[in-house]
Amino acid sequence: MAKKMYYQKSSKTIYRSKKEHSLLIKSGVKGATTLIGSASILLSGAPITFAAEEASAKDNVELAADEANKTETTDSGTIDSSTPVEPTDPEEPTEPEEPEEPEEPTDPTKPTEPTDPVKPTKPKPTQPVKPTEPEKPAQPTQPVKPTEPNQPTQPAEPTKPVEETNTQQVEEAAPVVTVSVEQPIVSQVETQPVTNLVPSTTVASDGAIHFEKDESVESFIKKIGEPARKIGQKEDLYASVMIAQAILESASGTSQLAQAPNYNLFGIKGSYNGKSATFNTQEDTGGGNMVTIQAAFRAYENYEESFEDYAKLMKEGLSGSSDYYSGTWKENTETYEDATKFLTGRYATDTSYNQKLNGLIETYQLTEYDKEKAEAEASAQGFVVPVENYTISSPFGVRGAEFHRGLDMAAGQGEPIYASKAGTVKVAEFHYSWGNYVVVEHEGGTTTLYAHQSQYVVKAGDQVEQGQIIGYVGSTGNSTGSHLHFEVCKDSSLSQAQLIDPASVLF
């Protein structure tokens, strides 16, 4: 250590005389330590005059060469005793060696201390090379990258294997897919209030759920009502319950999964006839820990296929438990309320699931879809009353100075209007007097007209069956209240001369 320090001190003195005594430096390279010792002895008396006029450069070189041949250690020893005060300055450069021993990344600040000894060597470009060695301790800053193990803390990704196991179960048995549907339902209830899924919703203090009729929900019911009725009658299930579930699961048909081209109303996973669609969904990994994953959901051609697939699940159950949903069958229940109660905790873990379904069924009178089309017996002429829950407000015939062309049946706004007889839709449009109206031509040439509808759901050219919903009661056109204006004509002319009293074929 002493030898190294004196080398630095003496080299400083030599550098000062470099410009005027280049020969001294050249000779000093051969015996650096001895030359430094001799030069230091000469300088001990008056170091300022060393590079001045009193000493000859050649004499000093020869003297340094002679001293170099003798011994280097003795000279260095004399230097050590002659200049004890000066070594205290270079003791600081020894500090940079300390960071080399502790390779701890927490002390990278210490290697910056070598910048202090660099200051005395600023005049010399050779000494800054040595401080590059302390830069190696700066490499321990790379071990600081072990902080990246914080990224491995993202083993949340290992939850993706859960995703694979879920999808595998879905693929093994199609009905099992719906078991995973329970979890998204739970997350929807927790993250989205029912008021977001179904407009005009109120929750009473006792927990009962009530709804006010909403046009968007009514419009959705009109789209799915008949397919639900058809499948319900075929599979011995409550169409009212299926419709209410579809409203909740698809947010009244507004979810992307429920819209075209997917038509998945119940969130059933897997594939249907080789078709599926991938969406983000939330799954419960246990203990209420919800994670977002991507899952494949079944895609259908239309709403009817969605109801058929759902009914198959209700009737066939899960793999290894064919009667898992048997409590929803009509033959095993007295009312739809028995079915909704059975689904709570089984199809969905939401404890108020049945209350929500019951509220929707009551508000929108969905039990009408549990009945067969036009249960009333047809008259001898084959016509049935086109609306239920009605009151005759104006009969056919002369009414004061006017002639009333048909039969007015007052009914609630939005009450379904049924085709009185099977036939072909000839007209479905708006008229300034009739409002929204539909004309159906029947076998034999007779026609029926249905006026003042709030909305019709058929179009010209459609084939309709007896009892099929063609529209809904309203008060459009020249009307003073919600009612159905019903006409029967012997032909398609709709002329007053060919009209007959509807009551004669209905009652």
C-alpha cells in the first residue's frame, strides 16, 4: 500500500517537470520507485526549485540511475520516513477498495466515494483510469434487478391453469357448461345492481323486488315470447320462468353475447354445432376471489335455438345427475314459484334470484306464455277472440250518425293481440285513423283487421298461426284510449258492404 501511495505522490512531482525535463521522465520509467525516491530527497529541501535553475536535469538522471541499481526498498523506506504527513491524503483512495469486498447491492453508494480521490488527479488523465475499477462495484447495481422477482409475484397468471381446467370440464360434458355459468351470474349480481340489468326496478325494505313496465323490456319479451312458449309446451317447462331468466342473464337482450350473431340468452359455455364466441368473464377461484378469464360461449342461429339448448339442460341435467334440474318441470311443481325457488342456490347462488324472477313474471304477465296459443275454443267458423282481459267498449254497427265498422275491446296497454285465425299477413303499416294495424287473409278469402296497436310484430307476407301474437294493444291513430278495434270482412276488399259483425263469429 505504501509503495503504491508514493508512486502516486512522486508521479505528481514528475509530471510537474514534464514540460521542462522530458529526459528525467524517460529515465524514470526504468526505475520508477528509485527515481521517485531520489527526486523526493532532492525536493525535501526546496521542492519548488527542482524544476527551476539550480539542478541540472542530466545530473539528476544519472543520480537516479545509480540509485535504481542499488535497491528500491531502501529508497521507498526513506521516503516513508521523510514524508509521513503526505500519505494521509491518499489514504482516502483506499476506501474504494472497501466496496469490492462487500458485494452487497445495498452499498452501491460507497463506490461513488472514489470520485473524491479523482479530484486531486484531475490534472492527470492516467489516474482516472484506475477509478474505472471502482466502477465494477457499480455492477452490483445489476444484481438490484433481482427486484424483478416482484414480477414473478404475478403468479396471478398461474390462475390461468384454472381457466384451462374450467374449459376442459365444459368440453367434457355440455351441460356442465352451465355450472360455470353460476359464477358469472354471481359476479353480475355483485357488480351490477338489478336496476342496471332491468330498468324501472325498485327494491322494497322487506327485500321484495318490484318492477314497473319498461318499453325496452317489453320489446325484448315480444321477440322471445313465442319461441319460449313453443319450447315450454314441448318440454313441460314454464315459459314464464325461461323468459324471466333470459331478461336477467342477457340484460333484456342488450349484452353482446345475447345479440346477433350469438343469440346466447343464458350464458351457456362451450360450443353449439361447432359454433362459439370468446368473451371475458369472471370466475370464482374460491373464497370469493374473482378473476377475469377468457371463455368460449355457445353461439346460436336464433333465440329459439338458445331456448332449445337451455331446455335440454333443464331436462337432461348434468353429467351423472340427469334430474339435477327436475324441480323446474311442470309435472314436479304446482306453480312457477316452485320452479324459481328450486333454481335459487342451484342454477344461481344469488339468494334473491327467485324474487327477481317472480317480480318480472308478475310485472310483465309472463304466465300468459305458459298457456297454449289461444286456449279458448274456436267457434264454428274457426275464429277465436284475439285478446284477453278485455271489455267490449263499442259494438259493431250504427253508432249515432256514424257506422262503427268493427268491435272495440278495451284492454290494458301492451296486452298481446293474437291472430284470430291462421292466414297470411297482407298489410302491416300505419294509417291515420287505424294507427298501427295488421290485416290477415284467411283460407276462403275472409280477412280480419287489428287496429290501434302500440306495436305490431309481423310483416306483410308472414304466415301466422291461430293464436300467434301479431302485436300489442295500444291507442295509436284516431283513438281515445287503449283498445283493440277488430274487423271481419267476407273478402279482402275491406269495403263496408262486405263487413260482418265480429261477435257473430266469436261468441
